[in-house]
Amino acid sequence: MATSKFMRAIRVSEFGGPSVLKLFNDIPVPTPGPNQLLIRVHACGVNPVETYIRSGAYARKPSLPYTPGSDVSGVVQAVGDNVTAFKAGDRVFTTSTETGGYAEYTKASEDSVHLLPDNLDYKQGAAIGIPYFTAYRALFHRAHAKSGESVLVHGASGGVGVAACQIARAFGMKVLGTAGTPEGLALVMKNGAHQVFNHREKDYIDKIKEATSEKGVDVIIEMLSNVNLSHDLQLVSYGGRVIVSINVS
């Protein structure tokens, strides 16, 4: 177990802007249940949904006070009596914490924890959960994308978009991506896209059509459907699929 009974953690006691995030030094270290692990946090991802939750704008609100953060990586400090897949000292990452990741320690259910590959550092481990699992689910569980198909990642410079470009390229798809800044365009190109388009340009839809020889795109991963869905319906091929992965407004 942890050497101290208390830890530092960020707590939210009221919904609002960033100023409601308060650092405390006397939060009790969680005790793992029978099917849980206690993780010493080395890095924690910050996802857009956590800002919506903190502001009170999200549909599901946690009970106050709470510690934000779901994607963490670190080292297993202790395991519950029923845990068999992990042991103290294992490098791990999790896609869902039970007690929040903005803290020195967090606990998570065994079924949400994964071993962190040796070739990934803790910062990379903390960036896997929501972005990469979301991108993989959109491409394969929802779109049933296959090697050789074309994929448009509409809004590809964010975390999920970058992950989708990398995964689609690795699986042999033709990857098209959009972004709205020179930095974003360069990032998308660097992370697997064959071609990139500036979605702030008025004629970018026509350029994407040209890139597909007017056949349309087999799979579109959409990040902002309230703005882009009408464009997607112009771009998707006959029998193609539009997947609304996230909706950031």
C-alpha cells in the first residue's frame, strides 16, 4: 500500500470554470476493493469531456466534491484480493478510474486496466485511453472499415482525430484528414494522412471530391456533426458510412 495515508489531489466542490479546480494535500489514499487496483499516478490525460463535466454542462454530473480524470498511467501499488492479472510494480494504464486521476493515487477496476507496453512512456500511456479506444471503436466496431478503403477524418488534429489517422494508416486505408490551421494540417500529415484539407477554405469539399475521383469516401469519422454532417452526406460514397465519434461544440 501507499507509504502515507494521505495524498495530494485536485478536487472540484462546485461546477464552473478552471478556478474551481483546487489542490488539497490531505485527501485519504483510496483503498482498493476485491476487484480493484491502487495505482500510483505518473501521468494523467486531460480530455475535453472532463472540462464539460467540470463546468456542469455535461448530461451526467458526478456528486460533489469529486476528483476529475479518467485516463491515467502509473505503477500498481496494491491489488485487491480477487485480482489475478496484475501485481504490485506493474506498469499500467487505465481507461476509467474509480476515484479520479488528478491525484497521486487512484483506484480502478481490474477490467479497465491494461499493461503499459515497454516502448511507451507514462505520458504516452495516459494519452491512450479515450482518444485511441474511441478511434478504434469508430473505425472497426461501428464503421467496419477495411484495408483498401478510403477514410476521411473530419477534424483530424485533435486527440481522437490523430489516433484515427494513425490507426487507419496502419491498417492499410487511404487516409484523408481536415484541420483548420497550418499547424493542424502539418500535424495530421505527420500522423498518417495521405492528404490533408483546410476545412476553413470554401472549396475544400470540392477538393476532397477530386481526391476521390468523385467516387466519395468509404468511411467518414466525424468530430463536429452539428456543423459538418451536411457536408459528410455530400462526400460519402454509395454504401459508405458516416460515424459521429464525438461532437465538440
